[in-house]
Amino acid sequence: MQRSIHNYRLCTAFVVCGLFSHNAVGDELFSDEGCGADAPHEQPQKVAEIVINSQDIFDESKAGTGFLHRLANRFHITTNADVIAERLPFKKGQQVTPEQLAEAERIIRREMYIRDARVTYIDTCNIDDMARIQVETWDNWSLLPSLSFGRKGGKNRFEVGFKDDNLFGRGIHASVEYKSDEQRSGFRFVTRAPISFIPHSNVLLDVEDNDDGSIVQFQFDKPFYQLSTENRFLANYLSFKRVDEIFQNGGTRNVFEHEGHQYDLAYGFLLEREGDDLHRLTFGVTDQLDKFAQPEDGIETGFRQVIPMERRFVYPWVEYEYLQNDFKVLQDIYLTNQNEDINLGWSAKVKLGYETHSPDSSMGMHLNSSVSRGYLWDSSLLLLGADLSATLGVLEDDYFSASLHGEYFDRLSSKFAFYTSGLLSISQHPFYDLPVTLGGESGVRGYPLQYQHGDDRAKASVELRYYPKINIYRVLDMGMVAFFDAGKAWSGESSRDNEDGGVLASTGLGARFYSNRSSHRNVIHVDMAFPLSNGENVDS
């Protein structure tokens, strides 16, 4: 039996109090609350006043409030009202509709430091020409000094440091950490901050100093912030040097030095909007370099050592995006007892680039595309998607990859839910440093990291989820799961070295822990997986 523990985080009792708490938002799987379609404000109204009310992490008027809850509120810096105001997609004096209020809720909720948001008309829904808007937000605990350790795919991970997703209540992310995993160990500093004089924009600085090299990234991004945003800008600088390690059959397959960069510039604009249908167009240019070399300290792996070929791409590109606005507020999809904004409408992107660095001066092309759609019934949800990418006429061998994926959620009762997911992907000449693999980290729990290789891959998972409504001291919500995973990677040269070329399968039990009062939105997984294989390097 192999134990797979993901993102298990140990904190002091005070930090835990801030991290984990029950959010009493109801027992239903789906809720579609908020200001919007039901309000009689059908015509746009001019905003006369915006009242912002930022709430503490814990409601101290509720029964069961203790010393630690009050202590967390005292030490927490509530989000500044001007930070919330800057996030709103409208300002005083502008016209507003109920649909824009619902969109404002979604925009504020996607901030890590905000647990929930409600944007409504003040007084009645029968006010005259001028609208008064109330914005209520509920903060998450954002300062996370922590110790993290885990084991996944047969490899240990360790992390210690702290992060704050809402530094001084200003919406600034900052983190400092030391981490060690199967690839490398070192220190990392990240900060992301909004730019006050450029509305709805932010800058990112990410610096890593590892035992095998370093990474530096600087990015300025002004995205399509809301549905009506007219334009976007992007400038990205990334430079890195590291040692990559490829695994197979429970051991190391290959090790090589990897050095390179990626520079991006892009400008996009709203092409057309018809009701809930949006059409966007973005123009950009990308400069990407990946160089590889034999490491100074070679490692004997038992496999034939291959150094990937150098890749240099310089290409202008154009991207078309179609987005259908059909957002629903749901619960218990990826999180627990938390409002989640899921778009059921069509979302499609097609990106086409012309390569200017083709070695034989032929016409090289880069293609990336994706499409997704959701379907909602009374107690079930189906999410479907497809992806396609290709690099043609640029390298010695053309690269191609296509995939289909889907997820199905069905709430059987107030305490039980059924979940299943599936993926099918095919590829041709995948890059050697980006292999197509299957293992404990990629869909079949209990197997070593990157255990099975191949150009094509299929996998499926089935889960029975149990929500016992166990909450400890308004601190930690708990769930349980029974699961079955199966998958296979096949075809291509690398598949010939698989010690088990058949279907990989595993079954097991697990526990789920989640805090909806913490900006750390990952669900903690503690799984006991039993691989159904007799492979030499599989602990079954």
C-alpha cells in the first residue's frame, strides 16, 4: 500500500483558526443567489452612492465564538474599502444594471483574500433614477505561516515559509518560502500587486534561487477584467536555468540542464458584444528559447541518455476568443461549502502564430486552441472541453497534440455525491522534456511519479464523496471519499521501456479537508491508494 498525502499543512493553533472554518451557506449543491435577474431594475441606472462594508473573518455574534475566533479577528487587517472599490467594474456616476452587480460579485469573489461578496441595491428595488449600491465582503485569513510536507507519486516534498495574499489589507500578495521536492530545493520570493494609477492592472515579480539554477519572472498584465472591458495589455519577461529530471518505472530516466527564456508582448481588444456573446481579438509576439546540455554530475539511470534538441521560437501571433456569458453560482464543485462561479456557456480560443525563425526559411506555424462548455440539471453538472496544439514546419519533426476531457458531478443526497472524470489525449513527437506520462501525479493514485510513458494517454476516475457535515470548532470542514482510478499511456518510442504496458488501476479511501475562511483555497487530500498492479517498482 502506498500512502499519497497532498499539501498537508501544519500550523500553530492560532493560524489554524484563521485557516479553517465552516461557512454556513446552506446544504444544497447549487445556489444561484445574488442581485441580478430577479430584481426589477431592468433599465440601467446611474450610481449615486456606493457603500462598502468589509466584514471580519468570523462573525462574533454567532454561538460558539471563542477566544481564538476573536483573536484571529483582532490580528487580521480587514480589506480596505478603497481596494474593494478599485475592484468594482463600475464607479459612482456610471450606469449600472442588475447583470453588472452579479458580475461585480464574481469579480470580487475571485480574489483569494475574499471568501464571499454580495452586491445589491440599497433600500427597495423600486428606487427612482439614481441607484444606491451596497457592497458586502467577507474576508479570508490571508497570512499563512506554515510548514508543508507531502508524498505524491512516490516522491517526498517539503516546504516552509509564509505568504500573505492581502498584505496590510491592500490586496498585495507576498510570499517567501524554502521548498524541496523531487526536482530541486531552494528559496522563492513572489509578490503581486495592483497598480493604482492603471485600473484593473497588476505587476508580478517571481524570483527563485535553487540548488540547480534560478528563475526570474516579471510581468505586467491588464487583462479583460470584465465582460465589457475594451482592451488588454501584457508584457512578460521570464528567464530560467535549472536541472530537469524525467522519471519512469519508479526511477530516474534522464537528467539534463535546461536554460532558456520567454518574452511576450500582447494587445487585445473587444471586437464585438451581442448580449451575452463576446468576441475578442488579441495580437502579440513571443520569443521563446529552450537550450539543453548534459549535467556536470552525470547520473546512471539504466536508460539510454538523450539530450533534447534546442528550440528557438520567435513568432507574431493573433488570437480569437469567443465567450458566452452564462455564469452560475454553485457549491461543492471543486471546494466545500463555498460559492463557486462556473460558466456554462461556450468558451473558445484559437491562437495562430507565424514562425520567423524556421531553419530552412519555410513557413512555420504555431497553433493553440481550446473549447469548453457546461451543462446543468437539477442536481448534476457536466463540464466538457477539448484542446489542440501544434508546431508545424518549424522543427525537424512536427509536433501535434489533441485531447478531450470531461467531468460529471451528481449530488445524490445532502450527504453523498458522485463524481467521475475522464481524459483522452493523442500526440505526435512530444518534446522530450515534456513527456506524456501517467502516474500518481497525473490521474492514477498510488503509482510512482511519471510511472508510465507514451505518446497517447487515456484515464478515468470515479469517486463516491461523503459530506458528513463534521466541523471542528468552526475551524475545519471534513469530507470523505472512496475512489477508483484507471488509465494507460501507450505508443511512441518511450512506451517500449514501460515495465508495465497494460492498464494501470488503483482503488482507495481518502479524507478531504477544506477551509473556506483561508486564502489557501486548495482542498487538502489525504489518500490511501492501493495499486492493482504487480509492477516491480509499484508498492501494492
